[in-house]
Amino acid sequence: MTPPDTIEKTVHVVDDDASLLRGVARLLRSHGYVVKTYSSAAEFLSSGIPSGPASLLLDLNMPGMTGLELQQVIADYQSRLAIVFISGQGDIPATVKAMKAGAVDFLVKPFEGKVLVAAIEAALSRSITAHALDGSLQRDWALFATLSPRERQVCLLFAQGLLNKQIAGELGTTERTIKAQRASVMRKLTANSVPDVVRLIERLRDGGRLPS
């Protein structure tokens, strides 16, 4: 994982208020952020949804596509972009909906600079963590994919705590064969112990790569 202090701290700001865009961009750049501004959700989407760690400062109420609608589009892409909503009015139902959909924070205009920076820092931290977890999951899956179909069966069974003899009975083969296949599984997964394999399988299940 790349250390957080070496990752480009990018903030995307979407708001139809040109003066707010200028003010927020100036403030965030003074704190070392890379800032990209957009006057509408459509303009933001036309530039492509970011693939790396980043935060999005998003206006709730905009002409055309609203902030909540853009949030849904981003979720459909399974992006790890972390969103902080801003709005000129205390819209409680919209706030609840946004937070339930995964928003990091919701700020009501006008907001203090230090409050904004704190919210952006929290959003970036969440995005960086999510990307790191995604990377770990990809590595786990790449290792699991090296197993043959039979080795996958053996792996899942001994990860459940079954002994070689029990696995052999379950799969209709010999204990000696299972012992050899189990050793192959450990080698391919670069695992030093059974708990290492159990944790890898649990991570794949939690990440939706294997059925629960």
C-alpha cells in the first residue's frame, strides 16, 4: 500500500455556483490539495469517474442531474470515490438518504474552512483505505484463481476445519491424495499455516468473491 502522505490528494468539486467553486478551490489548494472543479454533474461525468483514491465535494441541489442522482451513478460504477455533500438548505430527508448511501459528511452552506478541510480529510482517508482493501482482495483472488477445481474444493473443506481423512471421504478419494493436494494449496496460496488460508477465504467471502 502506498503511504497516505505520498498519494496525490485530489478533490473533485461539483457545484453550479461559480463563486463557490472558485472560493473552495482556492481554500483547498492552499492546504495542498489537487482540486478539479465542475459546474454540473454532466460535466463531471464527461471527464470520467476517477479510478484512484479521491474525494468529491458535491452540491445536493443542481439543475439537471442532482447530487443524489450523481451519487447513485457513482455507486453503480462501484467507485471508491468518497463523497461530502454540501447544500444551501438543511434538507433532513436528503441528508439521511445521502448518508445511508455512503456519504462521508453533509455540510450546510455557508460552512467554515476548517470544517470543510476536516470533512475532506475524512473522505480521502476513507477512499484510500477502500482502495487498499480492494487491492488486497484482488491479490487474494489472484492466488485463489491459481488453484485447480479440485484444489479449490480441498481448500474450502480444510478451511472449514475438516481433517484429511474427512475430506477424502467427502470427495471420494484417498487420504494420501488429499494430503498432496492440501500441500499444493498451501504452496500456491503462499500460506504458512491453516489459519492463513482460513483468513484468506474469509476475506474473499466478505468481499463477495465466494459464497458465504
